[in-house]
Amino acid sequence: MDAEKLKRLTTFPTGNISDAMGKKGSMDSSIKPVYDDARMGGPAVTVRAVPGDNLPAHIGLDRAPAGSVLVIDARGYTHAGLFGEIMAQAAQKKGLAGVVIDGACRDRLAIKELGFPVFSRAVNPGGTVKESLGALNVPISCGGVSVNPGDIVVGDADGVVVIPREEAEQTFEKANAIFSKEETIKKRIDAGETPMRIYGLDQLVEKKKQS
């Protein structure tokens, strides 16, 4: 996928993208933005971490290229924040697009002030150790979704979706069509039509009444 299409894809609402993939790809609802208007999108750099140990996250942060999304599988461990203000500042300075953690982060208000997009399962002020290397750029699970290096990860106020890299082109085309269709629908609603009539749901209701 070329850079222009990738940039455009990451601006679509996550709901449009999930619909474009047949309502798949959404991480579970516990993976939330640290602040409501956080938005991000880019190719995944994956990290497999040991619960309570953030050395793998530091390694991933050090090696992830600009424009990428660091996706950390911390096995859902939420009793310590493995990513905080200092790491967010460093990630922002490097030009990373965002971070997703299947685990906890900390320093929520400082991260919000920085304006760097972080999505996590929880927020916890607890500290971590730095003992294990973990693994970088391997297949992981994050928020109940498989993530491979290079998959496209998009996050907004509704959550995070993952687009397998081999499906990126077709997902772009479908999401673009869905977005354009919804823009037209909103104009029709502004003109006084209702979703029941626009989607033909009134006819569906009548059919169900007769069945």
C-alpha cells in the first residue's frame, strides 16, 4: 500500500474499517484510549513482554521506526504501568504514530498533555522491573486480536482495529466506499429523511411482521 492510501486509511473511523472487514478486527472493549480524542494509525511493530517487566517495551521503542505503532502484548497484566510519560515523550520525539498495550500504562494526564496517542487495557501507577528481553516483531495477541508485524493498526475514541497487511488494499477500498456512503446518508438525514427509510428498515419490519 502506498503512503497516500495508508494515510487516508488511518483517518477513517474505526467503525468503518471494522465494517469493511466484515465486522472483524476490533480489539476488545477494554483496550481504550488514554484520552478521548486520541487518534493513531500505522504499521505495527510488535512486542511480546513478560507481565510486570517493561524492558521489552523499551527495546521496541528504541527500534520502532517513525510512523509505526508499537503494539505490546503484556498478557493483559494490569497491576503495573509499563509505559508512561518518559516513554511517551521519547516515542513522540521519534515520530511513532502511537502505542497499544494489552496491559496497563501510567501517567495518563501527562500523556494527554503531550498529545501522544496511547491505548491500553488499564491505567495503574505501579512500577515494573527490567529483567527479560521478551521478543520483537513476532506474531502476538493484543486485545483478543492477532497482530503480525506490518499489520495496519488504527485507533480512535471507539477503540482499536487491526488490518492484516495482506488485506490492506481491499480494506481501504471498502472503507472508503462506506465512508462516502455514510456522508451521503448524513446529508439525507439533514434533509429530513430517517434512517429507517434510508436503510429500508421499514420494509424489513413489515416483512418480519408477515413471517
